[in-house]
Amino acid sequence: MKDLDAHAPETPSASAVQRTMAILECLDSSRRGLNVSEVSRKLEIPKSSVHVLMLSLERLGYIRRASNGRDFCLGLKVYALGQRMAKTITVAEIALPYMQALVDELSLCAHLAVLDHDQGVFIQKAEPAGSIHFDTYIGRRMDLHCTSVGKVILAFAHPESTEHIFSKRAFMRYTPTTITSGQALRKEVTRVRRTGYAIDNEEEELGARCVAVPVLHEGVSFVAALSVAGSIAQMEAPRVEDLVQRLRECAVAIAADDLPPPPLW
């Protein structure tokens, strides 16, 4: 364990985290699984410590017992974590050429966003050359109540992931048009679910308008929110209907391009 601890802070919690990760990596390197004694010897960690950590990992679903009852293997929960990230990366890569084509046609900035805890996060972005640049980037997080992608996420993501958000008494006000109550947000999300698209009318930033639609796997399961953004002048109200149609066509094309299904966990 000397190499493992060489650059780590000397705290009990850090040591426990390092040992836990070392156990997972050790099990990942074994095809048949390993028992507590074998893990203890390989990692040079006291057997009692390994036993406690492995029991905790088993209880949480990150490792499981092999059929012989003594050896341990990685559990489905570890697999799920990797699959979730892999699917997110795959969606972003698949979507980029379609988003770039949309940007080239519309001269607007395009974003792809997913739910992460209680916020949205951009996983892809495409923007036109020589146009208004938005202060957005891949990895940027945003609130759900005041963005078009956020409203789409609330409308189409699994209810178990988002229902608690509506119970908040108040939401942060960014502009005079920001939705600030759970009741008003629920009403807006109901409209989004009915119409199939969401609009951010200067709700997060004055002078900016965004329109978003869902990307659905096989037309059913929510994968991500796809949007275009521009200035109020670029996205005048009469243009919104056409933008929604183009976004829908782009979302369908992304979903049809060997898009993997969203995680079920």
C-alpha cells in the first residue's frame, strides 16, 4: 500500500477511500473473484480492514459473492456506473455532427444536456462561426426551472428523478420572467409535456432565448434535451415554430443513429 498512499493526505477517511478503491480495482483484475484473505495479501491491508470494507461494498451492491460463497466479484452496480458514463459519452459523440449541421443551417448555438442530480449539465455544444457566443461549455451546469433544456428534462426524464424538485417553496430568480414557484413550474412542465418542446424566454439571461426538445430512444425513453439558443432578435417569436420543427427532426436523426437505450437503473 506504500504506492497507494504516497501522495494522499494522512487522514482516516482518505485511507478508507483509497483502500476501498484498491479493493474494487483488485477484484476487477481477477476473472474468478477473490476472497478476503487473497485481497488482504495482494494489497497488504490488514485482513480485518478488508473484511469490513468488503462487507460494506457487498451490502451496497458494488461487489457480490461468487457461487462458492467465499470469493467476491464486482457487482452490477459498478457495471451500472460505467454504463451510465459510457452511454452519456456515446450520445454526445453521436449527436455532434447532427448538431453542427443544425448550427450551420440556423446560425444558432446548439446544446445537448442531461440530468445530473438536481441540475442539468451540458454534454455537447456546437456553435456557428462569427456569431454571438454564449458563455456555455461542455460540463457547465444549469438550473432546471429557468432553462429550456431544464424544463424538457423535468417533463420527460423519469419522474422518480425529478418529482421532488417541484416541492421546493421557491426557486432562484435570475430575471423578471424567471419561474420562481413550484406550482408555476409544474404548470409549465405540464405544458412542455403536452406540446413536446420548451422555451426559455429571457428566464436565465436577459436578451437570450432558447428552445429545446427531448431526444427519445425509440420515441419513448428520454435520453437528453437538445436546444438551440440565440438572442431575442435572432429568435423572434414567429421563428420559434420552425425552430421546434428543425430541432425535432434533428432529435429524431440522433435517436435513429445507433443510439443506445438510456440506463434503466
